[in-house]
Amino acid sequence: MAFYQQSLELKEKIGDVQGKTATFAMLGQLLAAQGDFDQALNYLQQSLKILQHLRSPDAEIVKEIIAEVEQMDGDRKFARGI
């Protein structure tokens, strides 16, 4: 996790927008795997916003990941009776 945070800081400093979006997406997936769905969705939404601005076809992939994470979060809430 710390590696991705450092990577994100570096990419922001050097202006690597594509790398920044990939790092946001990776952080989102990692946090989702750890069960931190709110933070995961935050990173994934940041990635999606940039990809949409760039009109990147990768935006569709991130949309799919977001849908999966939202489903995982919904399943968890349902299981807990929330």
C-alpha cells in the first residue's frame, strides 16, 4: 500500500497523468480486496474522472471495476443486515 502511495506522489510531481490513473485504479482494487470499499471507490472514481477527461477507452474497464466493487460492498452490507 505504501508503495502505491509513494508511486502516486511521484507521478503527481512529474506530471505522469496516465501513470497516476493506473495507480489510482490499483489502489482502488487493493483496498477493495482488503474490504475498504469506500476508499476503494474514491480512488477508482478519481481514476475514472481522469480517464474520461482523456477520452481513454480504459475508462470502460474502470467503470466495470467500480461496478464490481459496488456489488461487493452491497453484498457485504446485505450480509450484515445494513
